[in-house]
Amino acid sequence: MTDPLKAPSLDEAEIAKFSAMAAEWWRPDGKFAVLHAFNPVRLAFIRDHVTAAFGLDPKVQEPLEGVHILDIGCGGGLISEPLARWGARVTAIDPSERNIGTASVHAQEQGLEIDYRVATAEELAEVGESFDVVLNMEVLEHVSDPRAFTATCAGLVRPGGLMFCATINRTLKAFALAIVGAEYILGWMPKGTHHWEKFITPEELEGWLKENGLSVLEKTGVAYNPFTCKWLKAPRDMDVNYMLVARREETAD
């Protein structure tokens, strides 16, 4: 079996960087404050598409009941926990032992059952695991080979299943806002969190997904409103942050 800490997608410097901040995950005013603020819009995007794809009611207390979701690069569990509360069966992986330790303890404190593992997508693919939904949220810009990593993750999606991606576009606007503005001026994230050359255009990502049998259902920008202090979907503005969802077609009987 592949050593989860030696998978080809991993960037050891990125793992060390996020491991060093593991204790900060559940501080709404800490180093991951921007992800806490970002959570409502990305969770709503996931819920709405998953319920539509699997014929579930988005208005009930547990709208994702019975759906098996893989959260890749789960960090401290900021997405995993809400999905578990919505009734999903959540498997959450991260190559950082410190991140998984933080996530596991917090989930136990909340009375949530989440299958947290120190693992990589490559490791799960090697043993033939598959899922109804695969989440690739704010991960692609931190791996060493995003095209190969996308292919590995796509292989984990069952026929009829979905993959969600959220990342940052490689534009000058993204450099100005996501790096200079967010890290150096506003201090929303620690300096050095992102590298412009690792950003991915929507066209690149959509092409990689198509290469691996997934068709994009929706892609949308996500923008920060300084007047409401909230993140919102901005379908026409994918110059910086964007999300998309893609589906693997059902196999023929």
C-alpha cells in the first residue's frame, strides 16, 4: 500500500505549513477565519447540488442522509462537521497527523461520527475505494501536480456521483487580491499561504475533469462583499475564487 506521506501529489512544505497551524482550525477569529466566513456559501453549494443529484429534500434537518462523502484535505474538519450534521456519512482525509488529531478531538466533543484518516487520495484509490461525492475544496492549489491529482480524485467518484472543487484562478487580479491583499495587507491568512504559479484556471480544471469522465454541471465565482462582510456566489466573476461541481455519468446496464 502507498505510504500516505510519500504520495506523489504531496508537497511536503505545504503539509508542514498547515500542520504548524493545526491548533488554529476552530478559532473563528484565528488564522483560518477566512474559511469560517467562506463556509456558508460553499456548504450551500454542496447541499443544493447533492440533494438535486440524489433526489433528496434540501429543506429537511438531515438533507444528505445516507450520502457517502469524501472530504479530501479536510484540515480541522470545517466542512466535514456540518456535512455530518446534515446526515452524510463522511470520510475525511488529510496527510497531516496534527490536522487529523485536531479534527478528531473536535468531532468527538461535538458528538459527531466522522471517519477521519491520515491518508491521501492516492492511498484510497490504490485500494479501490469510491464515494457518492468527492470534495476537493481549497486543495488543488497546494498539491505538486494538480492535473494528476485531479485524475486520482476523479477515479474515486462512483458512477452518477459528484466532485466539487474550489480553488483560485491564475490571474493578475487573483495575485493582487488573494495574495497581496488577503495575506500582506488585510492579514486574512498567513503570508506565504498561496503561490500564484500554483493557481489554476477554470478552463484547465474543466479540461482535466473531462479527461477523466466528469462533466461540469455548474461553475461559479465566489466574491467577498465588504459591506455585509459575507462571501457570496458571483457567477460572472471567476477572476479570483471559484467553485465548480462535476458529475460522472451512470454506467449503462
